[in-house]
Amino acid sequence: MNREDIIRMAREAGGRFYEQQGDYGTWDFMPQELERFADLVAAAEREACAKVCDELAGVLRSEEHTS
């Protein structure tokens, strides 16, 4: 997950960015929007972890067949 992913999820959740200077600013969320943002981030992290686990399982299965 990179900066662009986080910004996309913040906007998707309904967050509003108030630019103060350049890339610096403040994000504003209503409580339900903040919860949605947290859910989106958690889901993205779970998906990334599952992908690593699947890749590792594939490597381990491959090693079992070559041993």
C-alpha cells in the first residue's frame, strides 16, 4: 500500500482534504467516514497478507514436489 492508495481510500470513505501548503493539509472525517476508512485500510492489509501467504504456500508446495 502506498501513499496514493491511502489517499484513494480516504476519499472513497468520504474524507475531505483541506490543503494548507503544498502537499500539507488536514483531512476531515465524520465518525462513520473514519470507520469506513479504517475498514478499507484493514481490508487492503488483509488482502496483501493473504497474497503473501498464498505465494509462500505455492513455494512450499513446489519444494515438496522437488524433494
